[in-house]
Amino acid sequence: ESNKICRQNNATPLVKEFMEGDTISISSSWSFSVFPIYMNSIEYTAFFVPTNTEFYLGVQIYKDNRYYFGWILLNVTGDNLIIKEHSINLSQNTKIIAGQKE
């Protein structure tokens, strides 16, 4: 097992963009692969094609045979990617709501 990033669904490698209030949990589609990112029509090695300038990225942390869920609030403008906030639910195998802070 490894840490993973939430993707849109099992059929696509694109990362899911969560909005505030969305649920991030074990039932989300998870992937540890790296995918291309396109910003201003230039391909970079990363893992998403942003459709919003600000969104939550769902993360799944695997530690000591347990899963923990969290989010990273990203702002993407042009070639700039800024991590604004982040949070992890410290209760094992328990969902987190995008924007929720413990």
C-alpha cells in the first residue's frame, strides 16, 4: 500500500477537484500514479488538468496499516500552483469533508 491521490473515477487518470463541503473517503477513486498536467497548453509531469482556479485535492495517507483521509486546498493561476491550506483527519479510516479542520 502507499499514499494516494483521489482521481475523477477508475476510468480516467485525471485528479478529482473537490469543492468545499464534498466528502473525501474510502469510497473515492484512489491512485498513486503520476499523470501529466497542462497549464497554458504546456505539458508538465504532474497529475491533473485544473478546471477551477481554486479547489481541494483529496489525499489518502497509509500509515501503520491504517488509512487517513485529508485534503489540500490548491490555487492554480497560469503557471503558479499555491498550496493555501491542508488538513488530515487523524481518526483512522474516517472520512473528511473538504474544508474541514480538526
